[in-house]
Amino acid sequence: MTVDSNAVAGDQLRAFIERIERLEEEKKVISDDIKDVYAEAKGNGFDVKILRKVVSLRKKQPHEREEEEAILDLYLQALGMNGPA
């Protein structure tokens, strides 16, 4: 019995593509769910822009946040947008 390498590669390729398509669909569903949560929060009076910033900050380690804040303060001072330190 001979194995057609093109058929095997094609089957494997098709399996990868189908897995990617399923994951993309799951990603879209999750993205829509997140959007719904933000809309619900907005409906309850929360500022969505600030919520997104909080979520972003919570992903970072404390030292990363502190470093970013220090650099931001430095830049704002250089632009005259902050009071003196």
C-alpha cells in the first residue's frame, strides 16, 4: 500500500485550517461578550475608557506600572503639562 504524501499533507493542512477557523469564531464570540460587558458597565455609569485602562494596568507587574508612570511624568513635565515634582 502506498501513501500519497500530497493527500496526507492536504489532510493535515485542512485540519489546521479548520482548527484556526473554529478558534477565530470562538475569539469573535468572546470579543462580542467583552463588548457587551463594557456596554453594561457604561449603562451603569462607568467610564469605559477608564475601565479599559484599568484592565490594561492590571495585566502589568507593579514595577512595570511604576516605570511607565515615572516616564509619563517625565514626559509631561518636559512638555510643561505637570506641576513640578
